[in-house]
Amino acid sequence: MKTVGIIGGLGPETTSEFYLELIFSCRKINRINYPHILINSIPLPFNIEESAIAEGVGEEKCLPYLIDSAKSLEKAGANFLVLPCNSLHVFINDIRNAVKIPVLSILEETAKFLKNEGVGKVGIIATPITIRNKLYEKFLTRGGIRQITPDSLQQAKIGKLIHNLVSNRYDNRDRELLIKIIEDFAKGKVEHVILACTDLQLLMPQHNDIKIYDTMKILADATVKKIVS
């Protein structure tokens, strides 16, 4: 099996969930041994994380940490890398250029998955960085998938919700708000929504009328396939 390197800590709860997802999935496939997983949990200052991920300001301050993490994982023996954070895929090309091993993209894997599912239109719930930089647009368009984004009022609410998640101050009111935003997509005849911020899976939203796709789970499944390939 291949060794995966996880650029982690963005945030820590999501990194731990991602790690466990890999372990449980690999255990179903391989009953002989656990996968070799390297995790580099980035010591990102709280103020940089909150302003970049939740507010979409100063994300360039994250880049040196990402590059250092990628190089450290490569040096430690990783065969390929993953970054379970949608927003910081704004730097995916910089990371790929910094190392000589493959780096899976949550954007590419999600678009590929949705195309295989036959999805033609999808709503996106994401951070300001992801929406402003249209990180998913190219990959979804290439797969013939129409992207629906929240209006400015909804995006402001999403930004506040994600800020609560990043700062570990979330509660059931945030979950109810997320479900309300998903319901607004349903009113617009959108039948599929992606949680394009990996921290959103912590709220575990469900809806009877809309299929909700967790991008963290999609990346985890793609990672497992590469581990055992």
C-alpha cells in the first residue's frame, strides 16, 4: 500500500475525522494491516486561520505553512499528498510545484464524483475564498455541471457559521442555519448540494429533498483508492 501524507490541522477536528475515515475504509478493504498515514498538523496561528478561512482575508499568509508541510511530508516518505481543506486549494498549484510527488485535489475529485453520479446542477456551500475564487467552477463546467452559489446575504450567514466552526464555538443553532440554507437551495429547484468546506461535515446536516455531498468524504474515498492501488 502507498503512504499518504496529510497536510492537516485545517482544522484539527476535520483532520481527525479524515484520518478515521481513511482507517475505517481501508480496514474494510484490507484485513491484514492498517495503512501508513503521515499527518503534518500545521501550527497555523488562530488569527490567520480565522481571517483566511472564515473571512476570506489574508489567505496568502497560509502559503508558507502549506509549502513547508508538503515538503516535510515528502521528505518523511509520503508517496502522495492530500489537503482536506477546500479553501486552501486556492494554492494547490503552488503546493504541486513545491514537491515531486502527486497531490490529490478535492476540487477535481469532487467534480469527477458528481459527474459519475449524473449530477447536472449543484448548489455550493463554501467559504468566501472558495466562492470568490470560483475554485470549483472550472472543474464542474468541464464535467457539464452547472454551479449554483448563494446570494450575498446567504454567503454572509455561511461565513459567520464557518467562523463559529473554525473557532470551535458552534452549537445546534449553526446546524439549524445550515439546514435552512440548504432548504433555500431546494426552493430554487436545486436537488444536489456540496458541502465545499470540510468543516461543515461536523454539523452533519440532513435533508429529505436534497442530496448532500460531503467533499471530505469524497476526498477520503479517492485517497483510499490511491492508497490501495
